[in-house]
Amino acid sequence: MSASAALTMPLASETRGPMNSFEAARLNVRLSAIVENYRAFQSLSGSAEVSGVVKADGYGTGAIETAKTLRAAGCKTFFVARLSEGIALRPVLGD
């Protein structure tokens, strides 16, 4: 998937509670926007390293695709919340 690609994924299969007549929400993520944000933080960070936080499946954006995109943009360090998330990313990122 290229950095200009977009990920589209459902946020919920159904809405719960009194407003359950709404359709499921969808999230569109432009990977190019994630790269733009990464580069903006890089330019503001001076000599500090900027890392990617991809815990909880990249906050719902797809950790693997997000991490691969950030790696291609030069990101070297990633943060996850659970060991299993890091283990899943290692073969994808080549570490």
C-alpha cells in the first residue's frame, strides 16, 4: 500500500444504546497525512528522535500498514502497548 493510499475500516458493527438506528461509522485514513504529520513533528523536534505510536492497532488505523508507511518515511522507532503488538510488527518492519 502506498503512502497516498487510504485505509477504510468500520469503527463499529452496530451502534449500541438508545440511538441504535444509526448506520455503522467508517473511518478513512490517508496514510499520506500520517506521513505529513510525522515529517511536521520531525521538523519541530530539532535533534530529538520522532517515534511512531501504533498501539491498539494504530488507534484503529491499522498498525501494520501505518508502521510500514512510517518506516518508509524514515521512522526508526515505534511504540506499542503490548508485547504481542511488537512481536507482530517485527517481521513486517524487518527488525
